[in-house]
Amino acid sequence: MTAPMTEVVLVLYEGRIEHWLRFGNQQRERILDRRRRVIAFAPGEIFAFVRWEANDYGTVMSRLDIVRACDAREVITTVPGVTPGGELMLRLDSWPRVKDDHQFLLVPWRPIVDRQLGREVSGVLRGGGISWNLGRERGLGI
């Protein structure tokens, strides 16, 4: 018997509703129609799911969730667009979507952040740059 998959619904109504993946090792893909498809991940796979929505006045919602697909025995967090959900490893909300030549800049990321795995990380945007604060390790502190 195969393990149940975590499914992510990707949507594209260009300039209005855009849900896409930044990374992740997908197991299968199912096309629903020309604007929607479903991507499935095996338990343990980690993926980045981006949701962006706008109206006539600009961005109304932008979110990046880094999620680990879980199996049926694990406690999960519900994430809109992800069935049944997964372990939420990181959530970033409300960034400006800035067009830079022919690509979109979403999240400022540097290799130093990768080396801080397991520690609290926060960033403050000031002017044209980000000031990173790399804090103490997460845990109970007992």
C-alpha cells in the first residue's frame, strides 16, 4: 500500500490570483483545467508554496509557506490550498512584488540564513536593504 500524498492546488489567473511552487520534489501532477493543476508530494518532502492575490489597486495578499508533507499519523497544520495540510516550517507574509527586468523578486535569501537552521531568524526591511537578526536556538530553554 502506498502512503497518502499531500496535494497542492496551483492556480493562475494572471495578475489576480497566482499560486505556484518555488521548490519541491513532486511525485505526480494532475491538470484540472487550463488555470488549475494539482501537484502531489510524498510524506517527508519539503516544498515552498507561494500564494499571491491582487485587485485593481495592487497586492492584497502575499504569502510563502515552506511545508513538509506528512503521513497520516502526524499532527499537521492546515494551509489553504494544501490537502490535507503539513508541517509548517516557515511562513512569510506580505512582501511587495517588484518586477525586476524579466523576473520577480519574492524573498531575499542568502546562504548565511541556511547555516542558521534551527535558530530564530528575522529580517527588517529598511530603505533598500534588509537587516537580519540571527537569534538563539529554538527550544524549551530548560
